[in-house]
Amino acid sequence: MKKFFIASIALLLFATIGFSQSDFSMKSINKEVNKQRTANSKDILTSFFRASLDNLLGSGHSFTLNSSFYGLDSIFRHNGMPARSYEAERRLRWTSLNFTITGDSSNNIVKYSGGLSITLLNKKDVTLSRMDMANTQRLRQLSFFMSAFKKSVHNIISHRHPEAMNNFATNTEITNSINKADAQDDYSKLHPYVKEALNDPDFIAGVAAERNALFTMSDEEIAQYTARIKAGEDAFQTVYSDIAAQYRNKPLWTFSPSVSYDRVSKQAEYYAATYFTVGLTGNPERKPWELEANASFKVGPDSVSKTSNYNNKFLSASLGVNKVLMQTEEKESKMEFKLFTQYDQQFGTVAPGTEKHVFTLNTTLRVNVFKSLWLPLTLKYDPENGNFLGIFAVTANIGN
């Protein structure tokens, strides 16, 4: 019989192969939102792929692979095929296909599961129609600013160094340095002539001279964006980050039905869960707080009985808060702590020596160890019986 760990670790290593993409405007903002989303919310709904090894130290460890329909589409779409619209890509991210294999204490595969995660509400997902007018106007004005910025730089260099602009090689170096800065979101390595132009007293006046009925940015705003570029920042990226910080706190609600086949009892098991999370942090500059509410119901065979049955009817509900403890300067989460309560109720047959209902106090500490790899450690405490339970896992959320 195939060993559980051999299969699951191989799949986990395969799943950690990354996929990256970049686009403009709405795609770029949505990418930034997903980068700033907590690992806790990515466990609820992945935007690309998610792989996990759960309950590694227990007897019922499992491997799960989740792929959004967008992730699957990216695998099977061939080069040369027409690009999907942003709206089509956005919708493909709203549903994921989930596959799980479960092993016993001897690492033999004893259960296969398959299901879906369906989005009921996702306000984290940015659409142009939902974006407020202030942010839409910021992006429009920034587009005009960048055009005026490049024109002002060109005019100043042409005035100060006419021989450079007439030299094909030098002209190309100047243009390439700006294009590379746009592509890499890094303006710290601009050509020396561009940096010189940014410090010229006539630069801001040159940008302001381009104002018209559509480009209405004030002198103060022009000076602010110029200062950002001089500091090496990509003005668009910083605005995307500011807008994304507003959307990362929006609510997310999913519904996940699944069915399993138990190889031991040779019976099916049916499972349905719903997950909800919403940000509590009003100030986007502060590390996020999240409220989370989950519920699940399982109907399956009672392992105590030797005959075919569906006497295991198990309900679980939890409520808690999740806090980002550490994040990068780009607001990407690196460590999280969740405190939550959980209530479990058995509506079916109760096995001898077990409780019909259990209330636990729980914590989960998530630590990002390398790129997309996280180590979540969950501790459960049953105050009525004084029992502790530790659950250790490894997860990888791949892609934005």
C-alpha cells in the first residue's frame, strides 16, 4: 500500500513551484490586495494554489491541495491564446477545487476527499465599479503625472545635455532606465541624467505646465510624488499599496461542500463548511486585526459500528480574532496569532468514553519561514476536562 507521507510530501514540493504575473491598473491593485491579505484569510480562499500538511504529529494527518479555477486555467492555457479580461480572471478566482488525502498512524492512505470552495461574498476583490471615486481619481491623476514627469525629464536633459539626447546609445540608456524602473517598481537606479533632472528647479514647473482640464494635480501633490520618485519609490506601486490596505479589511465569506470515501469502512462521508472573516483595523497603517466566524457539519459512518451506517453527525462552530504580529514594509504578513473559541456537538451516536459536546479555548500561531511556506501551530484546551491538544501543520500559499 502506498505510504501517505511519500505521496503528500511529493505533492507539497511540486505545489511550491511559484507562478508570477504582473499587469496594470486593476490587476496590479488586486495583486497588491492579495499580497497584503493575511495567511489566515488565504487559508479560507486561495487566489492561486494552496498546499498543506495538517496534523503532522497526530494519527489522522492529511495532505490538502486547493487550486482556484484561475490557477487551473493558467496551467492549461497555451501560449498564443487570447488573454482573459480582468473580470473573467477575477471570477475564476472565486471558486477553488479542493483535494485531500488522509493517512493513519502507519502513514497508509485511508481516505480521499474532493470538494469546492465557493465564494458567497468577497469585498476584498477590487472592481472599478466598487472603487470609490477618490481612488479612481488618484489613479487617473497619477497617469497624467507620469506622462508629464517623463516629458519634463526629457526637456531638462535636452536643455542641459543636448549632445546626450542626440546620441543614440545614451538616449537609449536614459529611456531604458525609466522603463526598467517601471517594470521593477524601483526608481533607485535611474540614469544619472534623470536623477539630475529630478533635482532641477525647473522640473516641478515643467510638470505643472502640462496641467489641463483633465490633469489637475496641485503643486503640493506634484512635489509629493516627485519626492517619492527621488527616494526610489514607484509612485504607482505606493498608491496601489495605499488602496490595497483599504480592501484587505473587507469581508470574505465562503461555502465549502465536499465528499470523502473511507477505504476502511468503504463508505462515503459528506461535509459542508462556511467561513467568514472581516478586518477590524480602521487605520490601514496599523497591523491588521480580523474577526473570524466558522461552522461545519459532517455526516459519515460511526467507526465503532461494523455495519454500514451514517450515525456520525458532527457539528462544529468557532469564533475568534486573528492579529498580524509582524509584517514587511510592503505590509506583507510574516507572523500571525489567532485566539478563538470552538464548540463541537455530536448529534449522532456518541462513542463510549467521549463527550456529546465539547467547548475549547484555542490559539493558532502562524510563522512564515520561507517565501510562501508557513508553519501553523494550534493549541486546543478543554477547560471542562483539562485536556490539551497540539496540532502542527505546514502550508504553502502560492501566487497572488
